Amino acid sequence: MSKGTGKIIAKTRWECGVGRDVTVTEALIRLYQCSQKPSGPEKTWTTQYGCRVVKSASYLDDLYVPANGKTNPRYVPKVGDPGASGTGWWIQCTQYYRSDNPGVKYRNASIARYLTA
């Protein structure tokens, strides 16, 4: 929940865990609203938990991720766009590609939280 707007946003920040610098070359961040608490793979969220994508943001800029630190965050929705609202379970999922493994899609998701905004 954004303290500034009272709307729901998601923030993704990469921290390198491979022991060397990498670059995130492309990222897609989705913010889901769900009627039930989702678990398992993202592909089951819409059918099993009543989830729907309410906001998404694509980033095509190269984002340098140092081996010993964190990156600047990326947001969904993008900075300046309105946040989401509504009651339910909220979860974000990020899909991204890295320069050290071209063609390999990585995914991670936040912990689902029940929010009202």
C-alpha cells in the first residue's frame, strides 16, 4: 500500500546472488488481485484463485545489478501512473531475462497480502 497515495503498488528490486555482476535486460511486472489467497505457479492463479491482472509494467532498459548490492526498484504501475484499488488478495509476479543467460526466463513473486484500498 502506497503511503503517499493510499493505492496499491508493487516494487521489484534485484539483488545479485550469482557472485558476479549481471544485467537484467527485460522485465515484466504484473500486479494481481485475487478473491482467494493464491499459491503455486502463476499460470494457475486465474483459474484456481480468481486472480486477475489489474496493472502491469514492462521495462526494456538494461538494469545493472552489482554482485555486492541491490538495484534501484522498478514499479507496477510505473511511477506517475495511478495505483490499483480494491479489496482482496494482492500479489505481484516478475518475469525477467538476464545478460548472463540469454533466452532463460526467470520468475519470482511476492508474498500474497490481503489489502483494502
